[in-house]
Amino acid sequence: MLNYISVLDSNTKSNQTSLPVDYINYDLIAGVDALEVLNVDSDSFIALQNFYNKHNDWLFGYLSYDLKNEVEQLTSNNDDGIKANSLSFFIPRYVLLLKGNTLEIQSYESKGDCQQFLAYQQLNWNDDSNAIQLKQRDTKAKYLEKIGVIKKHIQRGDIYEVNYCQEFFSEQVILNPQQVFLELNTNAQTPFASFLKLNDLHIMCASPERFIRKSGNRIISQPIKGTRKRGRNLAEDKILIKEFIESEKEISENVMIVDLVRNDLSITASKASVNVKELCGIYTFKKVHQMISTISSKVDDKINVIQILKSIFPMGSMTGVPKLRAMELIEQLEEFKRGIFSGAIGYITPKGDFDFNVVIRTILYNASTKYLSVAVGGAITIKSNANEEYEECLIKVRPIFEVLNFQCDEK
């Protein structure tokens, strides 16, 4: 049994008519089996830089949201069911790169060993689907009350926007993570889907959002702010998209995060190289419409890989404006430790390029403790309607609930 697997699937065929510019590197990229592993909970960015410098190889893994505590003077003291490291990466024995009809395999193994390895790999598929009964950290009433608290902070001028999240969780869960991911990926078909297995930790992710990509000296970040459900038919879709495009609330949310990302990218950017390539573009996926912006910059060759990641972490789309005060309020108001949720999953290449998603629309599962976590949230501004924000959360998380056969009590 393989203990380390990372698969990142762009679902290109499903999304080829609805993708922003620069969205796709590969149709699918995977790192399989581990030669070396890095798990750390302190001085994480330094450890990652040293690990990368030492090996100068492919790295696959995640950055947790709680690395914020190493970027700013912050803490994370809320309930932690998953109990993951702050940062975890591995050097794979095999790297699989699929683009179009071409599959490239990179490995230190011989060609014969690679062929033998691929021939014996099978997905552990089980047709039995069990319903997972989830509990809520926030009741709907508590959620609505907290949105009111956030809006009072906005009225006082503490913040302009904050991404508030809630957790659905279950204990003593036994499930087949590979099967769950395959069903989730089929159900959602998002461009930054990922399956990550690190020993007993499993991440089944249907993210539509890129955090940050580096290609040569060029950086792009593509935050999502704004979600609408899909219509029952094309005519209803057109009406919903028109309302979406004209929504002052959604546009203001997106623009505020774009400004934040511009500022974050400017820390490592060459002079006058930060540009907004697309503002508030509307893109349609299988289950939702999303508002996506694209911001780019250029970096000097002397800027190292980890320095870039640290300078922009955590992502503005999952924190708020201003970022520090938003993160303080998130810790104060939320009732769970985000950990990997709203962090980033991705890879770093031997040439120093990288691509990371935003960990949203995700199931986290620790097989050793049998704890399962699903978190979801949204941006809260002064124009937010608490009931509508709650409904938007349910729209976002519905594909996961469908896979887990869970019926949410919306009262």
C-alpha cells in the first residue's frame, strides 16, 4: 500500500469552455510514493527552504492556514479534530504529468521498474456508500448571530471584509478516501481538484480556486470572491449570471480582495510589474457560477521560492481586509482550527516553479482518529445578508453533502 500520493486533476475536458486565462498547467499531475518526507510545526518556511535547497527536487504537499502564526503574531487555539502538521511535503518516487494524450513519467527508477509499478497500481474501489451524519459547530442561529457581530466590527471600522467559516464534522468515521474523492470529483468537476494521502491523513478536495502559481519569473494569483448556484436550465442560468454581474455586493467583495492580493504580490514584485489581468470575470462550473479575478507580477531571479509563498500567505480570499485584523477576528469567532482548510495544496518543481490551490470544498479525514471535517465559509461585508450568506455556504458545500449522503438541517 502506498502511504504518500498526491493527485491534482484540472478536469480539463469538463471545464474547457469556462476557464480563465492561465488556469491550466497540466490536465493531471501526480506525485506517488515518497523518497523523503518533511513534516514540521515550527520555523516551517525555513525548514521548507532548507529541504528544497538540499534536494532540489519535486515536492508535493500542503501549507496549512495556521502558518499565519509564523507570519504574524497570531495563535490557533480552537478545536482541532484533524491534528495535521503546519506543513507537510514529500519528494515522490514517481511524477506523472498528463497533458492531452501524452503521459510523461519522471523517476529515478529504471524504465522497467516504472512499467511494473504502473501495471500493479489499482484504485481501491468499494461500491458500498455509507451515509455520514455530520454535526455543526455553529447552528444556523449561532451563525446568523456571528454575522451580526462581524458587521458591527465593520461599522466600527475594524475591518472591511472577513471570511467567516463554519465546520461540519463527524467522529468514528470509516470510509474509503479514494472512492469518496472519485465520487466528489465526478460530482463537482473543478479545475483544482486534488487527492492527497499522507499516511493516515487524507484530503479530498474539489477546489475551483488557484492560490498562486510561479512560472519562470512570472507570478499569478486568481482569487475567487462571489458564488451563485447553477440554474435548472440555460435560461435560468442566464438570469442568474446577469444578476451576478450586476451585484454590487459581489463586485465589492472581489475588488477588495484583488487590492489585497496586489499589495501582497508587490512585496516580492519587480517595480511596476503588478497588474490586474482580469477583474470580476464570471465563470461557470458544474455546480456553481464563480467570480474570478487574475492578478500577475514578475519577480527577480534572486527571490527564492519559499520567500514568495511566505510573503503572500495566507491567501486574501480566505482571510479579509485588512488581513491581520481579519485573522484575529477569525480566531476569535470561529469554533474550529482551520488547519489544512483554507491552506494550499500543490507542488514545487526542481526548476523553482510552483502551483498551489486554495483548500476549499474539501473533505479532511484522519484515518487513525476516524475524524472527518468539512468546512465552508464566505466573505462578509457591510452589505451581507446573514441568511443569504448561510444559503451560499450550503450551495458551496452541497456537492460534498451529496457524496456523503448527508441531509443538512437548515433550521
